[in-house]
Amino acid sequence: MRRRELFKLLGGAAAAWPLAARAGPTAMPVIGFLDPRSSPDSFSNDIAGFHQGLKDIGFVENENVAIEYAWGHDQFDRLPMLAAALVSRPVSVLVASGGSRVAVIAKAATTTIPVVFGVAHDPIKLGLVVSLARPGGNATGVNSFNAEPYARRLELLGKLLPQRARMAVLVNPADDATMQATLREVGAAAGYLGLETMTFNASSSQEIDAAFADLTSAHADALYVGGDTFLQSRRDQITTLAARNDLPAAYPQREWAEAGGLMSYGTSFPSIYRLIGTYTGLILTGEKPEELPVIQPTKVEFVINLKTAKKLGLTVPPTLLALAGDVIK
């Protein structure tokens, strides 16, 4: 394995390893895939990215690798039990999908089975690794945290709505790390942008409905949605409610804009999952997680949905269109 070339290729968000995998063992290895959601339906593009990452290393599900999926059905308290079941199987690699809480649970479940995670917070502070360059234990993966998108997303929405100052911020309190990061960074950005923020919490579909009723009563001018796996899985419900209430909104990933959201700005999740798949494949070939540095993607995507802007009666300035990497017409 050409380690120097590997790390060079993995330096960017969309990096991929060439199709040059080592020969695997005769017995088909099993990947444990731990996720808090109910099924892959709400993040099918991410799952496709994960499979592509595996394929980049030469692994294809049901051909030379098996994947055991464990879904939490939006109940985080079930995840330790599910992780323990995967570890007792045992699996060759445990993939912690769905954020920091899942990664911490997976790491707590085993000190011997390699864990590959994707988190949006400092993995050192989470206790997942001892350093980014040399993780030092049985876990490694992707750290997508970058404070810049939080403020930039709010700033871009503000450019569309120069006369509106009351910003509703929707977060999931069940994911405390993500909620705190969102409120901290958005609050700081709102201060210098001259915006007033109001926080609304939702950890279930019913609470999303209630949050929209409350923020409408509070006369919010616009909506900022935090990046959380639960909220991501409810993007159809949230974008529909935003449209119904004529509420311009900024979202964390392009899938929201594709679902009818006004705009999105953030890291590409399919690219992150592809990197997770790549690292999972490399570990299956014999690479050690303690020697695979945590990847920190830097690429972000800005997407504008012109159809939604038109429905909201908004005119998108040419300068803003020029900044968009993709425009949905």
C-alpha cells in the first residue's frame, strides 16, 4: 500500500483511492453499520457514497463483503444495545454513521474492533482519538466540523432578505453537541450581521409541527435549520412547512435544496460517506486505524433553488447566483 500517495489523495473532500485493493481473506468480512435513523431511505445518496468508497478499494456488498445494518429508529437509547450486538457478532469493522453521539457509543462498545466514524465535532475532545494525525487507538474517520459554513450560511440567507431581521433557528436538543455548536456559531454570526435569533427545539415529527406553529406566532422572518441527522431525515416535512408558511430558509446540505428548500450551504455528505467507505475498505485490506489520520474535508457546496425563490416572491441577485455551485431552476 503506497501510504504517502494514499494520504495525498485523501487530502481533499472528494478524494478516492484507485481500484487497487489487496487480495482479501477467503472468508467474507462483515461490516457493522450503526445508525440512529430508521432506514437508508432518508440518506440514500450518502449510502451510495459509502458503497462507492468501498468499491474504490475493491469491495462490493454481497460479492466480497457483507454489511450488517443496525438502525436506531430515532431512539438513541437503543444504540448501545445495537452496538454491543454488532460487536458480539463479531464484525470486522464497525462504522459509526450519524454523528458524534453514534461515534462515542461505537467507541465505547469495543477497544479491539476498528471503528470508522464521521463527526462534525472535534474527535479529540470527544475522546475518539488522541490526535488527528495519529489517532492512536481503534478509531479513525472523518471530521467535517468547520465553523465557517455556520456563519456563511446565515450571511448568504441575509443577502436574500436584507429587510428581515428576526431569524428562527431550529435545532434538535437530543443531539446536544450539534445543537450547542449551531447556537454558538449562529449566535456569534447574527451579532455582527445585525440579526435577532430565536431558538426552537424539535426531536420528533410532532415537535417539528409545534415548532413551526410557535415560530409563525413569533413572526419569524426566516428560518435557519441546524445540521442534525434527525432533522435531515425530516427534510421533506420541514421544507413543506417552510413553503406553507412562506418562510425563506437556509439549510445545511444540498439535499434540502433538492427537496424544495430555498438554499443550502455546507459540506457534501455523500463525499463524506465516500471517505468513510474508503477508510472502511482500507482497514479491511489490513491498514490499522491508529495509523490512518482523521480526514478533515474543506469543500463546501452552495445551492440555490430558484423555483422556491420565485414562489416566495424573492429576486436572487446576480452576484449571489454567481457564488452558487449549483442552481435548481
